[in-house]
Amino acid sequence: MSCKLSWSHYVELLSINDDLERKFYQKQAEIENWTVRELKRQKKTGLFHRIALSKDKEKILEIAQKGQIIQSEQDLIKNPYVFEFLGFPENKLYKESDLENAIITNLQRFLLELGKGFAFFGRQQRITLNNRHFYVDLVFYHAKLKCYVLIDLKIGKVEYEHIGQMKLYLGYYEKEINDEMDNQPIGIILSEQKDDIMVEYAMLNDTSKLLVSEYQLYLPDREELKRKVKEIIDE
């Protein structure tokens, strides 16, 4: 037993039947200093399975034993991100600005969903090129990776032009904002839907650190997530 976790943490952990899943939540709770409430939330949103869906079998077994070790931009991604804490009613019509405002209002919970190491830098950060203004929705700095992380929020499906826009942002930050201590910036486009084939071809042989993932405003079907991860492990 770890001295970092309380008896209440272990009560929550013992309710998990699967050994791999339980070991992951124990290790992650230690690494990120989760409260019992935060542990409950991560269990409820299926964090282990959401991270595992972006891994192969070997990596799934590794994160179960060691927790999520952040070493590159690929370790940041979840599939999908879950923003149930925003409290949007089902079937509510909303704009990207509504989503952004709700995230800022619930910034602490958003940071928990992003994971350890993120520091909030600003919203609607302006980029001006040839008298044209562009705005990055959310900007963070990652302490472990030592780089800016730019996040754009999209309603509906991510499009090719969204990827091109993020590449522009990343190029600007690398050339104009970075100093000698900063690593190459990371861009994350969060959308309700993504076309994996389109994203693959749009990013083919691309050297920018750009990630595209989906988000959802309601709790995921945990049994479906478990089934998908089991398929990867069984393969």
C-alpha cells in the first residue's frame, strides 16, 4: 500500500474488478495526487480505457503497470475527452464560444481532464500576420514537455482547413513566441467528430506536433470502452 493514498482511496480501488484497470488507477492517483473525489470522477469517465484506445497491447499493459508517463505529445491524447462537468443539457444547441466560456468557468476540472503538467496561459490569444488577426482558443504550457500547447475547439466534424489553421498557429508560436528553452509547440484540435482517414492523409509526413481528438459532453458508455480495449488486448 502506498503512503500517498488514504484508506478511502483503497476502498474505491477495491471496487474495480479488473486487475489492469485497478493497477492503473492506483498508480495514476499516486502520480497526480488525486483526491478521492477526483479518483471517482476518473473511474466514472473510464479514463483508463480512453487512454488505452490510443495504444497497442504492449502500451496498454505498460500504462496499467506504471500509470501514464508523459514523454511525448502522443501521451497527452485521450479518445475521447469527456466534458460532462460543463453541465450542458442534452440536445442543447451551442456555439464554440459557449463551449470555451464553460471551460474557462470550469477551468480546474478541465485541467484535471487534460492531465498533470498543464498550466493555463490564456484564451483567444491573438496572432497578427499582414494585418490579419487569428485567435487561438486556449493556450497552455506543459511543464514536463516544456512547450506551449495550443487547443482549438470545433463544433461538428474537424475539417481539412482546421488542420491548416492549427499548423499556422504552431509555426507562429515556434518562430515568434518560443525562446531557446522551449520545445516545439503542440497543437490539439478537439471536435465532436473526426474522419480518421482525412486526418491521416492531411498529416502524412508532417513534422508538426498536431493531434486531433474527439470530445463529448456526456459520460461515455464504459462497457463499450471496455469491450474495445479488450479487443485490442485479445489481438
